[in-house]
Amino acid sequence: MAKKANLVAVLDIGTTKTSALICELTEGGVDLIGFGSTPSDGLRKGVVINIENTVESIKGALEEAERVSGCNIRSAYVGISGGHIRGQNSLGIVGIKGGEVDSEDVQRSVEAAKAVNIPTDREILHVLTQSFMVDDQDGIRDPVGMTGVRLESKVHIVTGSVSAIQNIVKSVNRVGLEISEIVLEHIAAAEAVLTQDEKDLGVAMLDIGGGTANLVIYYEGTVRTTAVIPVGGHYITSDISTGLRTPLAEAERIKKEHGCAYTPMIPREETIQVPSVGGREPRDVSRQILGRIIEARMEEIINLAYKEISKSGYEDLLAAGVVVTGGTSKTEGTAELTEQIMNMPVRMALPRAIGGLNDKVDHPMYSTAVGLVMYASQNMSRKVRNSSESWIGRTCRQVKKWCLEFF
Ligand SMILES: Nc1ncnc2c1ncn2[C@@H]1O[C@H](COP(=O)(O)OP(=O)(O)OP(=O)(O)O)[C@@H](O)[C@H]1O
Ligand SMILES: [Mg+2]
């Protein structure tokens, strides 16, 4: 198989499917050159509960993506979520050495903010800087070069359970892949669906998947709150299966073909045909009844998300409202129900278009995977920039040294 430079591979190991994306980073952006997606049943509520099944699912998705791209992948960025994820805000205060903030002071203040009491069974996944304060001046994004005596950093720390993280690592390693970085799925999806303006103005993004719904709040361009709601579309399917007494596979099909999460949108006279179990005759059922089952579960998910938004203290600051994505957001009426419960403007989002095989991922269920690609490409270009900056820095220092030696 071919080896190409500038390749990035990502894995979104979800509760209902695993997706593997292989992209080529070009000067014009990102081209999707390999895609594979396989059903996943090794996770519950976003957490690995069966290593073998998870490995099989990753293997299937990866092999397909490698076959399509003709590339052999050695490492990948991998998403993580689940009920074990916790987000907390923290402060770090340090004295400014030399009266002017430099990057070392910034680093020390972030390190100080990281020094919170984290139980030994938890691990830090991300430390996201929010803003800085130099003496009494608050809300500074980049404090380097400012004069002062005291630097305070505000950060959002995301932690996860060591064992849940290890089970993801183990499953990925078992297919022969190294992990480039484990990325919180909320942050990844936000990269694929939110605009910078929305992040600056204040926005809540809700990614409703199969086993969980991930919530992240941005304000003034940075992450303020992250939360995981342990309910998703799989529960809607299971409710339909029980409520309409039909097999799970039929419930899933009926949900996708006829489902609606907001009953006022369903005409009263509409009926659907529902296959029965045990060889009984199919029945005609009012679409309103199907709608009521879906609406009840969707209301639960959106209410839980709204509770987190209210708890965060940012509810009145979200000028850009709510952006909803994830496979379950495809259900008709999701925007209307969310708007009614949260009383905020709602936008339904697909992942931002990328080059190459974009039509394969043009569905809200791929927001996290596409976002992982965007996160990875930003990370890689940052590394290139840093290495070229340090090259320029090194050259400048060398020139300065020569000048001092000569004159
Ligand atoms: N057209 C559709 N209408 C309604 N629901 C849909 C539609 N398409 C997909 N879904 C639902 O989306 C869910 C899967 O979404 P997604 O792929 O985002 O979840 P996941 O990443 O596998 O799970 P999680 O992120 O919760 O771990 C399934 O429950 C599926 O039934
Ligand atoms: Mg998902």
C-alpha cells in the first residue's frame, strides 16, 4: 500500500457505529480520500463494555478506509465521550517575572490552574484556556507582552476515567494503530459545525448520538462548559420497539422513515404500517402515536441538556443560540421541539464540507469524525508553524550573534 505525506486518520468510535476517515492535507484544505463505517456494539452510553466487539468494529471501519484510500495507516486521532467525562473550571495565579508577561509565565499560570485535586482513577484529557487576567485587567486572550505583577489564567479542565480511557487505547492498539491524541468528541464536533462568530457570541452545541448527547458551551471564543447526557437515539428506537410491539430493526427503520419529534407537526389522519412480532399480521398505527413515543424521549434528552445550560450560568449569554447535530438530530421536528423547550434560536447542523469524498460524510452523524479531522489538521499545521517559527527564531538569534561578534 502507498505511503503519503500529510495524511491524517481519525476514528470516531460511537455507540452505534465506528467511522474511520483518512484525509490528505493539501494547501487548499482537507481532502477525504478514505472512508469506512461499521456498526458498533461494543459500547454502552459511549463507553467500551466489550473489547472484542469494539476491536472488530474499528478493524472493519479502518480496513475499508485503507482499501478506499490505498494507504496504510499507523496512527490516528481518536474521539472520546461517555458518562465518565467531567468538565470543571479552574484558576491559576502566578507572579510575573521581570514585570512583562512572557510565554513561560503563561505556561506557569496554566500549570498552576491544572494543579487541582484530581482523583487517582481520573486522567486529564484537555486543559482549555479561557482567558487571562493581568493585575486587575480581566478578559485578556493573549497576555504576552503585557506589563504587570500578577497573572491569572482561567481554564476548563476535562478529565476522564483512567479505565474507560485505557479500554479505548487497548481497543485501538489491538488493530495495530498508535493513538496520536485522544480528543473530547464535543470539541471535535464543534470544530465541524460551529462558526467562529457563534463561538465568540456564545453558543451551545448539542450532538445527539445513539447512546449519548454531548453538550458544549462556547463564549468569547472558548469552551466554558462540557457535559454528557447519557441518553441518545438508541433509546428512542427501543421505546418504539416496545411501544409498538415491533422488532428493533423495524423500529429503527420506522423511526428514520416516519419519525417526528414534535407532534403538532404531524397531521392527525396519517397512519403507518407496523410489522408485528411472531408472524402476526402488520397493523396500521396512527403516526401521532409514533410521534408521542419519540417526542417523550427527545423531550427528556433536550430537558437534560437545558438543565446543564441553566446550571452553567451562560444561558442568558448565548446570543448565537443552540446548534444541534448528531445522527438523532435528523429526526423531523427536532429543531421545533428544542426551540420550544429552550426558548432560544436553534440551528440544525451538518458537518462543514471538506474536499474529496465529502458526500460520504454529509450527514450529522459524521460531525464528530469530520471535526476530528479538522482538529487534527489544525494541530498539525500548528506544529509546522511552531517548528518554522523556531527555525526563524533560531536564524534570528544566529544573525544577532554574528552581528555581535562582527561589530
Ligand atoms: N434519519 C434519521 N432519523 C432519525 N434518527 C436517525 C437518522 N439517522 C440516524 N439516526 C439515529 O442516529 C443515531 C446514531 O447517531 P450517531 O452516529 O451520531 O451516534 P454514535 O456516534 O454512534 O453514538 P454516540 O455518539 O452516542 O456514542 C442512531 O440512534 C440512529 O437511529
Ligand atoms: Mg457520536
